[in-house]
Amino acid sequence: MFILTIKELAKIAGLNHSTVSRSLNDSPLISDETKQRVLKLAEEYNFELNANARGMRTRKTGTIGVIMQEFDDKFRDLQYLGSLMNSLRYRIEENQYDSIINFPKNPKTGKSNIRKLIQQRKVDGLLLVIQQLDDDDWKVLNESEVPFVSLHYKWPGNYQENINYVYPDNYRGGYMATECLLKAGCRKIISLTEVYAKDEFQERSRGFRDALKDWGIVQNRENIFNVKSSFEFGYSFIMENRRLLEEIDGIFAQTDMKAIGAIEAMKELGIKVPENIAVVGYDDIDIDYFFKPRLTTIHQPRERHAEIACKKLIEMIENNNADKLVQMIMEPEMLIRESCVVKEGTE
Amino acid sequence: MFILTIKELAKIAGLNHSTVSRSLNDSPLISDETKQRVLKLAEEYNFELNANARGMRTRKTGTIGVIMQEFDDKFRDLQYLGSLMNSLRYRIEENQYDSIINFPKNPKTGKSNIRKLIQQRKVDGLLLVIQQLDDDDWKVLNESEVPFVSLHYKWPGNYQENINYVYPDNYRGGYMATECLLKAGCRKIISLTEVYAKDEFQERSRGFRDALKDWGIVQNRENIFNVKSSFEFGYSFIMENRRLLEEIDGIFAQTDMKAIGAIEAMKELGIKVPENIAVVGYDDIDIDYFFKPRLTTIHQPRERHAEIACKKLIEMIENNNADKLVQMIMEPEMLIRESCVVKEGTE
DNA sequence: ATAATTAATGCACACGTTTGCATTAATGTT
DNA sequence: AACATTAATGCAAACGTGTGCATTAATTAT
């Protein structure tokens, strides 16, 4: 297939290529008549501008970079990040951009993709769906002109002052989940966190602790346990801590996968959920219709999350409201189903 | 951040920019000494070439386009397409390319992204993870020089002659699944397909029919039912066809989601799986550890699928083995778990 | 010692756009 | 009718690379 250039299209139209360029970009300098003629011709020949040439001249690429980690925990990441990515792609394309989706670091060389995309001028802006940001990347982001929005966390340090972010409130979610257990009548509650991993779990734990404190619950022994986020670890935690089960009446699992792992183990041990021990998960993975008891959990509003972040980024790229910071922490939603049921009159 | 150009780097090095360019591209014209000096300087300044300028001159963008449909069925698509996408991204970055991941058509304008990416020269090659290809796209692909590999299907018509494809063998999977039921002793088997949707289900049905034929099983009544692919439809099919259940002893559900929906319904009706009715799914979604009975199903080799397709595409882009077609239909794997157990001595 | 060959580097153009400026055509003003 | 103004278009330069060709420096051959 022969791909037309703007000069060739101009020759066909009997015009100078600059007139064609201006027509395609809807310049007020061009008369409506020729503009229409050019547009019709472009349509007829399926003409598309060369993105590289365009990008070199205008410094705009028409593509947005999405930095997103690998899906490592098969199930949870696929569910959460996968559907978030889906929404992001939709919003990006809807606004006539393409999406370059990269890992934070090249898996082979370990080099930063953020730096690379910015310096090679391959993107107009960045959506960052990452847990951590090292100093070098932070420096690059800060010193470059490329706009970005963080979707996953307010990074540690003094970073967050001037950056745009939209992310779900894990503290609030942790608080709500714990309060749900409390309202269900539980008083001896533990939580399963993941200490050395992601900040979001620390926030969930903080919400857990504050809810207990606000309700005046004092527990002498340790009530937060370090359990990795997967079905298997949730399952084996229960199996390996049977004695503990006699002392508790509620579990905030911090992850749906851990929650259902724990529930399966308790089923095998003859412990009834929620009668003996109530369980609250987190994430709202898509198993509601077939996992029994149906999981009481926290839902994170992914579509809106994606929508707000994209909208802001594109505003920045196109220089509207460039001054106004978006710093939004999204309220999660408590979904009460079967594994923890709030008693009447506890509100 | 000030982004260096090659000319500025050349000035720092006290060289002409063409010498720097040749050094970075490891040209034999340049002495090892200056080459080393330039590389060191580039490293020191974190220098990266402008991708647009480079692309304009060389016609190479360093990005691969992945055309992938939206994740519409939440669970199954997220599982299957999500993990496939993950593997593709990994392979692409491993080879120092970036990935533009687009829908087949722009969700707003309906325009073809295949045509757009090719004509705007935004990609060096395309990986097509799509069910259908309309004539316009086919024409564009065929007439353009941009290499591509199909990962999802051998498209209908006379297309497939000269194109590269790697995809899982749905016919064989359907055959294997059916044979598994037969070996388990089932003789009155039905299958749940999705008629008006994707070709892959037609292939699974074809495998189903052929297996029955090869085993000499004759069934007078209709044995293939049109059931959409989701838990809910699997569930309601069983609930609405209770009379049918007395006449059958095996179900090839063609989708794990349909399979578990059907099994849940049968559980409620007091029908034992696999004792009364054995069930075989398809896809191997990641629920093995918590759905009971553990699902006997067909696994599709996603990592290898991604690896082979990427490898071939990059070979084509970089002009190695450009002549050799890759036309591979990947053998699926039968996973025998609990919902259908093969009896001894049936091999 | 000079010419011929080879190795290394510099010069200048091209890739396909956009855009400031110059030019031409059309219209309005005196 | 001559001039000033406005509208529409054309011309040419620039964006940052890569590369053919010319040039210079270094080496070898005579």
C-alpha cells in the first residue's frame, strides 16, 4: 500500500501542502470552500498524517503512556489491574489518543521506562499505576514538562505537594471493613496484612487500628498478622493457627483472595462463617455469584477512577485548567453480603 | 529537564553529530576509541534519541501494536486475555520494543485502529488478538508492508494462505474434552456452545461432534445447545432444562464459567458431579483451588503462545527469516481434576 | 620523498510535517 | 481610478535524526 504524504495529497488537490496542512488542522486562515474540498479528498484517500513528522514538529505524539506493573498475583492483579487497564484504555481511545502500556522498568535491562518514554518523546503524558517511585524517576518526572497523574498512591516523602493524583482510599476502606465487623457484633477481630509489601496494606491496617480505637476496643495480644496475598496463604494461615480461632470472632482479610482461602480452611475445620467467625475481604473480585458464603467486601470504583485520571491528564496535555491540581482520594464502597452481616440497630 | 539532542551531545564531545549518530548505532566506520567515548558520554548524560526524528528517518518506531478487543465478559476475558496480554507485554519489552495496545476500532468514532496505526506509521508491526477481521482491515494489512501475526484465529475466507498465525487449537480441545467424558464412561453427552458468537466455539463444537462420531456414539436428539458464556447463563440453562438432566450423563460446557454455573445449579438440584453428570470446562481459569468439585478442563498455553508470536513478529520486523511462514496451531492440554474423572483401562 | 591506499571524521541533505512570513487576489475606501 | 485593507494561498525554514559523499589524516607502497 502506498501511503500518501501531505505533499502528494496537495498535488492531487492542486494546492500547496501548507494549505492542506492548515485545512486538516482547521486553521482560520483557510477558506471554508477549500477546507471542505481538502477534507473530502483526505476522506476519500483515507489519508492519515505521519505521526513521527507531526510529533517532531509539534512535540505532540497523540499517545499516552500507562506505567503498570506486571500482573504477578494471578488472580487479584488480573481482576483489579486488568479491569482498571481496560477502563483506562477505553478512556484514552475515546479521547483519540493511543496507549503505550509499559512496565515501570524494562524486565531485561532494568532501565526506567518512565525516563525512556519521556526522553525519547514517545508520549504526551503519563498515567502511573505503580506502588513505588524511585528517586531517579521522581527527578525525571519533576524536571520534565511531561504531565502525569498518579493512580495508585501518594508516594512517600514530600513528593505529593504538587502532583496530581486519584486513588482509592485504603485507610477509609480498612476503617469501613473493620466497622462492618464491629457492627456485626464482633469484638475479637484480627486482620491479615502484608507487611513488607505495598503501602496500600499499611493503610488498610491503619484503618483497622483506628476503627478499633474509635470503638473503644482494646485487645491485649497482637491482632495484625503478616500473611501474603493469595488463596493459599489465607488457607494455610488458618490451618496453622487453629488455636487462635477459638479466641476470635472476626477477620478483616485485607484481600478477597486471602478471605476466601481462610473461609475454605474454616469450612474444612467445621467453623461456620459468619456465625462463628465473620470475614470481610477487600477488592470485590468477580466471584460473588459462585463462592459461598458470598463475600462481604470493599469495592473500589475502577471505572470512575480511570475516568477522572484520564480526564485530568488530557486537560493538562491540552493545556486546559493546567493550574488546577486534582488530588482526589476515592471513597470505597462497602458491600455487605453473607460472610459478615451487620446486625440491626447498630448504626 | 532539558532534553539533549544528538547535536548538543556532539558539541560536548567535540565531534560532528553524524559521528555521534554512527557511534550510537555501532557503525564500523567509527574508531573504537571515539565510539567508547561517545557511549560513555551518552550514558553519563542519560542521553536518549528522539524517537520521532529517528522514526522519520529510519521508518522504525520501536513500538509494536497489539490489537485486542475489550474485556467484555468480565471474568473469562480478564483471565484469558489479561494473562495473554501480560505475556505479550513481557515479550515485547524484553526485546526492547514498546507496546501500543489498542482496540480494533476506536470506541467513539468506530474507525479502524489497524489502518490508523499503519498509516500514521506508529508501529513496526502488529499482533492481532481479534476474532474477526473486516475486509477493509484485511486489505490494509495485505497491501501494507507492516508485518503482522494473528494470535486468535485463522480468519475466514481465503485469507490464511500467506499469513503468519499462532493460535490454540479449539477443534482439538473440543475433541479432547469430549473424549475425556467418553473415557469417563459417559454416553449421553451434551455440549453448550455459543452459536452466533465467536468462531472458536464453532470449532469446539466440531471437535465435540467428531469425537462422538469417532467413538460411534449416535444420539437422536439435539445435543448442542446455544448458551451464552457466563456463570449466569450456565446456571439458568440447567434450571430451565431439568427434564433434560434425566437423559444425560455428561456436559462439555465449552467455557469454565458456563461449567461452574451449571455445576452450581446441579448442586442445588441435588445432582452429583461427576457421579450423576460429569462436566468438562474450557480455558482453565484460575479457580482450581477454591471451586469444588475441582474443574476438569482444557488449558491453553498462553505464555508459549505469546512467546512464539512475538518472536516471529520481531524476526519479520528485523528482516530475519522473513520468508519463512509461521503457521502454528497450538495443542491444548487436558487437565483432569474432579468434575470428570477418566476410568482406568479406557485408553 | 612522493604517490596511492585506507581509516576516520565532517558536511549537507532528506524524511514529512507545521508555521512565520511573503505574496497574490479580492474587496473596500477615498 | 488609485490606494489601503483584508483574505487566501504559497514559500521556505525548522524539528532531530541517519547516511551518501567529500574531505582530511594516517598508513602503506613505490
